[in-house]
Amino acid sequence: MTMHPALARAVRDELVNEVDLHALDELSRLHGVPDLSPALQLILAMALKAGPDGDTCLDVRAIGPHPLVPGQAVSEVTNGWLAVLRSCTQLVEEVSGTVATRRVPFVLDGARIYTARTHHEELSVGQHGACASH
């Protein structure tokens, strides 16, 4: 995989790592989307990196301006990231606090992007906690 210069900067800045970019490359090929835009590669690799970093998801609102989208305000950047995620339905399912129904690797719930597994676990813990409190 040839790395886009902005992605190389993101690796140097430790926003993502090469392992996550490689895993994303494999996932995208598996799901029939071999040519992802650099912006989509960046945000999905950041979502993959969130788990090992100790987070269950990546809050898109927390992503500041990046060289992939120069000169934009943070709110414009957030809307841009969300649009990029929504554009790739082969890899991302959008839900609103509910279980994802399609077998895709990522789930967009509001402004948070999860791996499908962590989204399912998050909902399971929430439902279990709600049952235990009654």
C-alpha cells in the first residue's frame, strides 16, 4: 500500500500507526472497497487505534483541523468527517443508540465512530447495567 503524504504525517504525529492502516487496508479489501480516500483512511484508522489506546470509540467532534482539510473551523471539520464516514456504507453503518444490523466493520453512532465489536459491547454493557439497576 502506497501511503498518502498526509497519512505519513499522521503516522509521524502518532494520530495513527502503520499497523492500523494495514488492518484497514485488509478490511477495505475484504468488504470490496480497495481504494479509500486519504480522509476516510485517516478517520477509520484513528477509530481502530482508539481501542488499543483505551477508548471504546473515537468522538469525531474531538478531531481538530488536520492537513487533509486545511483552513476549516472545527465544526466544519466535524461535519466533513461525518460526511466522509457516511459516504462509505460498505464499511460504516450509521445508527442512533441501537444495534447495528449489517455486518460491517464500523458503526457511526451520533458523532462517535466505533469498531462494530466495541459498539456491540458498549450497548450490551449499557443494557446489562440498566437491567441490574432495576
